[in-house]
Amino acid sequence: MKQKRRFIIWIIVLFALILGFSLFALCAGQFSISPARVFAELFGFPGVQEGKDNVSTVIFNIRIPRIIMSLVAGAGLASSGAAFQSLFANPLATPDTLGVANGASFGACLGILLGGGSVQVQLLALLFGALAVSLVFLVTGRMGSRRNSILMIILAGLVISSVFSALVSLINYVADPQDVLPVITFWLLGRFSGVTRISMLFGIPLILLGTVIVFLLRFRLNALSLPEDEARSLGINLKLIRVLVVAAASMTTAAVVSTCGVIGWVGLLIPHISRMLFGNDNRYVVPSSILSGALFMLLVDTLARCVTAAEIPVSIVTAVIGAPVFILLLRRTGGLKL
């Protein structure tokens, strides 16, 4: 009961922080806007008309899409990381454990190399992200319920990920260093500046669908830590649960990468923070990870575009923040002794 009460308080705090920092993100930036002006634009209050068109454009066409996308992407990556860490019983599992991110990265880089538009790039990223997961299943044969099959899946994921990483390097090698290579490099670093309503239309539904599936399966994820005979005696179809979790988390990751580029550390760091607060019970870890990931990504994106005049790629900020915090978590939990 005490843990449940702490969980409810934490969820309320996260919701409040998300609302508060969303308002701050609407106001902050190189083009600053007062909170009163933001409320006037959002709710149609009468206000100063000077510069109204510019303010409306910044709020509705630039900042609101970025805020929404950062919240959804952070929630999706954190839920995928929590699901994979529980599924594979591996604290170092990330959303890219099965090579989805590198597969999607190759698809996007190929689209950029071929001169495709944003829609074509996004579709190719989704296609090759799905192909990466399919190759993992093809290599392992099937998603069995035995522990050694889980190990085979992890190893196959590492191999497929390495292959697509090499293909990305090949595209970087053959790309035009004047025009194409800078675009690919900047895309691979992760960014929300290129988010458009069309890219959100393709990406957000898939991210939300995968996140919702993981959220609904959070009770079943606890059963995956039980001995298989005991789990089966409870009427749980382990094979089906594992397939659904892998499909949902992989779809979420591919959709995030296709829309925003490669963003690291969120799926590794946030679930560990949630487990430090609530233990290994996925009934609490998954919802906490979803909201914490959304808040973390919102803060990172706001910091990335406000610190300097030139926007810092998001993955650089997540790494700079994530690595020290992860080391502190290891020390806090006794995983690292110096």
C-alpha cells in the first residue's frame, strides 16, 4: 500500500512537471515569448496584436509540434527500454537491442542518399527497421519460450545491428561530402527541428500504439521473470507475450528513429530510475518510465535549443546527461565500486 501511494504521488508530480515545463518550452528559446502572450495565443484572449503572426507561427508551427514529438518520443523510447530489460532480464538492454535503430538509420540514410523527400526517408526508415527485426527472427528461427532462445535473439540482434551499422558507414563513405554527408551526419545525431506535421502523422500513431501495447502488457511482463512452468500454470502464453512485446517495442523504436533520428540513453537510463524508485514491479515501472521519459526528452530538447544560438543535437545532450547520471545510479545501487 505504501508503494502504491508513493507511485500515485510520483505520477501526479510527473504530470504537473510535464505541464509546467511544456509551458516553459513554449516561452523559452532564441525568440522568447512571455507566458501571458502564450496564454493569449492558446486560448484566444485579447492581447497585443503587434507581431501576432510571428508569435502564432512560432507557437503553433514550431514549438507545439516539437513539444508533442519530444514527449511522445521520450515516452516511447523509455517504455521500449523498460520492456526489453524485463523481457531479456538484462539491465543493459536498450530499444536497439534487436538492431531496430541501426536498421531504421540505414533506411533513412539510404533515402537521403537517393535524394528522397522527408516522407520517403521516413518510410524507408520504418521499412528497414521492420526488416532488422524480421532478420533477427529469421536467424533465430522462432520466438521460443526457452531461456536459450532469448539468448539467441540477443546475439542475433547484436549481429544484425552490426551489419546495419556497417551499411550506414558505407553510405557515409560514398555520400557526397559537400551536400549529402552533412545532412546524414546531422540526422544521425538526432533532432526535433525537422519535425513537421506530416512526419508526426506517420510517426506518432505508431509510437503511441507500441507504447499502449507495452503499457497494457505490464502485468504480463512480471510473469516473464517467473519459472516457465509456473508461468504456464497461470495460463500465460509466454511465446505470444514475447512476440507482442518485441513487436510493440520495435515498432515504437523504428517510428521514433524515422521521425527524429537516433536518440540514445533514454531507453537505458529512464527505466533504471523507475526501478530504483519502485523495484522490479512492471505495474509501476512501465507507467513511471513512460512519463519520466516524456519529461526527460522535453527537458533535453528545450535545453538543446536554448543553450546556444546554434541548436545542439539531442543525442549529444542525452549522452552528456545520461552517462554521469547512469554512473551515479550504478554507485547508488552498488553496481559499481571504486
